[in-house]
Amino acid sequence: MKNFKKVCGIIMLIALFMTACDHGSGPGGGGGGINAGDLPEFPPGSNPAATMEDAEAVLAELRQSEIFYEINEEIWEVIWENSPSNSWNYSFSNRSLPNGYLRVSASETENITFTGGFKTIEDIYNAIYEIWAVIDELYDNYPIDWDEIERLEEEIDQLEEEIENTQLAVGDRYSETYTGTKKGELIKDKTTDGVTAVQGSTIENKWNESYNETVKTSGTYATDFGVNYNYTDNEKDLLAFTLTSSSGSIKFILDSTAEWIEAGYYETDGTYDWTETEKYSGSLKIYGANNALLIDHRINDYTTYRGAWAMIQEYGWEHCPNCGEFAYDPGYKCYSCNYPNVFNPVNVTPFSPNNWINGNLSSSNPVAWYSINVTNGTTYHLWWDDWDTNDQHADVMVCGYYSNGNLIFDKDWPNNYSFTASSTGTVYINVYPYSEGDTGTFTIAYNTTGIQPAGSILNIDPSRAAFSRLENKREPAAKQRKPIDSLRNNKRGFLKR
């Protein structure tokens, strides 16, 4: 999800695809009800792949091409041209750009429901937006009426105080659902970087998200109240392409489904409990001459899911200088051994429970190490605050290692993690920037009680975090921020970056 979703690393190694895939020699079915025979035929004079090695040579060229990036950009350009700028509710079919390569159908639907105190907060926010619009107009006038602007700003302050004092009663509910689909079909051949996608090739993406909060313990918005919440994100991608390159021609069908589910409970005093599950399914099938199935890569977990996308998209990998695996993203890290954040604790600061430690990442100290003395069978709870509350926080990742270097976890969001020690000894915690070169401050703490220590800037509040950590939604230019700070970013479709 930063949550989705800060997307995602690739830990499937291209060099090991032969062991991760089933390879066949006969005709095979595809995904989503599509078979190889349903795809556009190989162009006359092309050289269909005859062996798995031939298919992998074409895939190697495909990974060096930006053809999928350009196709996806054109799909979104069609959507932007044919959907309202201030709404996520629209539907259209078979639209294209002048001189474009694609015929596009798309739809998006959003539904938001507020009851009780949540509805009151929404109404107050809308009033605040209207006042800010008036203030913006006043700034455009000359001479500027500073007295009126000051009066309106005081009115906003009063409304914000009303929000803080709004009563939330048991059963008050906030819910949001978001569904979308987009399909593009090539209406003529498209060639990029020596790779040609044949007319009739298609790509379809569907997504369905929902987020719900129900007040369990009453209180004002600024004081103690408790909420049960749940979040689901289901994404389905279906790509059916016939491709040619200097190495030959292939057909491929990628049919993948990914689902993320989170449910939990939180209180404004920092009490927080949640569970998270992920599900992946589908396959990537590569076909050659006579529609022979040359590569059959099954998707059943995160590794095979990311591996399927890695076979058709370039991520700039190199052989890792630490472990040697072909899984190193230069400037970021290795998805096999986590290099350059490899286990090498230096300048370690010992942790003590229930004490927030202030940390700082800088160009001279790009990572921070901490240690916890753990007891076998005891559960330890970590929290970290990297929110941009003062525009000085770093956006961080946090990982943990046993003293033998075995990785326990590697996470960015939610900003907490719990683990049960499998042996008595020392656990090392590494804090490092999510983006290369990112610097700034953060705070981190731990205990064994599971109750977040007091004193942090951040009280983990899913209603302020869940949708803001998705990288998969498009924000129309005029779309206003929803209460509870629910945000959307940019639904970029099938590019799994």
C-alpha cells in the first residue's frame, strides 16, 4: 500500500527465471479467457521464437524498450482528454487521440459516505474551502483588503477549532469506495526502441479499493476516540501482446491479480492493532512459433508477482556488488540482500523501551543503526515517525536484523512493526532513506507492551494515512482534499514502478 504502497522492490532474479517458471512446448491457454490463438498473428516475414532461449532474447530487448511506458502514457492522455477535471466519476468507450495508436475505454467511480460526527467534519471542511476561495480572490484584487483577509482567516481558525471539538459517537461511519477500469487496444502497429507491438494487442487494468471506519469508542475529534477500520485494494491486469524485435517475435499473455487487505483498531491515544494480508495469483505465458508455449511463469506470491513484471519491464538492474545476484537497482538497493543497506552495523545506539530517539539522516550519515537486547519468545513493537510535520522529516525505511545478519523485516508503512524474537541476543534496527539521497529527521521507539509510547509527533491514525500512502490514484486538478486527510495520487496503470 504506500502502502502501497512506495512501490515495490523486485526480488525475483532474472537469472533464475528458468527455475521459477514452468516451460512447455505445446499450445497453451492464456489468462482471462484469452488464448494464444486469440492474439494478433505474427507479421509476415517475422521470425517467431522457436525455443525458450529465443523467447528470452526477445524479452531482453523488450526490457530495454520504453514501449509500454509510451502506451500507458497515451492511454492516460486519452483519459485526461475525456474525463472531468473535478470528478472521479466518468465512463467512456472507444476514444482515441488524433494520430494516436490506441482506442481507449475507461471508467472510474468514487463513493464517499459520512455519518454523524464525520459528516459534521466534512461540512466544516467544505465551508473552509469556500472561505479559502474567497481569500484567493481577495489576493487578486488591488488594493488588497488585508482587514477582510484577516477576518476570514480568523473565521477559518474558528472552524478548525470546531473540527477539533466535533463529537464522534459510537457507530459514526466514514467509508470510501473507488473502482476503475481502463482498456487500450492498438489500432496500428507501434514501434519504440526497436520493439514493435502489433495492431490488435490489448491491455486492460481494473482496480477496486475500499476503506471504512466505524467509531467504537466515542470522543471528540481531538481527544480519545476509538475506531475499527478495514482497507482492501484489489488490482487485476491483463496484457495480451504480439511483439517483434530484431531477435524474433513472441506472443505473451500476462494475467495477474494482487490483493492487499488490512483491518485493525486504533485510538487517538496511540493504541493501535492491525493485521495485514496479501494475495497474488495469475501467470505470464510466452508463446512462439505455432503458438507453442515456451515459458509459463506462475504467480502465487509477491516474489513471482514482481518477477512476472520484471520479465517484461526494465528496472535498470545490475549484479549486486555485495551478493552478486542480478537484483541490484543502482542508487537504491539490492532486492536479494538489501545492499547498500546490507548488515553492517556501525555507530550503533542502544535502545531503551518507551523512549523516543531522535535521529537524523545526512549526506555524511545516510543510515542509522540501533540495537535491542531481546529475549526468545518475547514480542517487540516498533514505531517510527517520518511524517513531514515540519518539512524537515526524512521519508524512511526501517529494517531489522538478527546478530547473524538474517533479515527480520524491511518496511516503510504502516509506521510500526512487531516481531517475536526467535532467540535471545541482539537485534539491530537500521533506518535508511526511502529515496536515494533523502535527508532529514525522524523519531523511533520500541517496547514490549504494544502501547505506543507517549511523546511522538505522530499518533498512527489510519484515517489520515491509508489513502495518502497509495501510489495508484489519479488526482484531478480541481479535486479538493477530503476530510480526515484522505488523498489520492496517480493511477499509473500497469507500469509497476
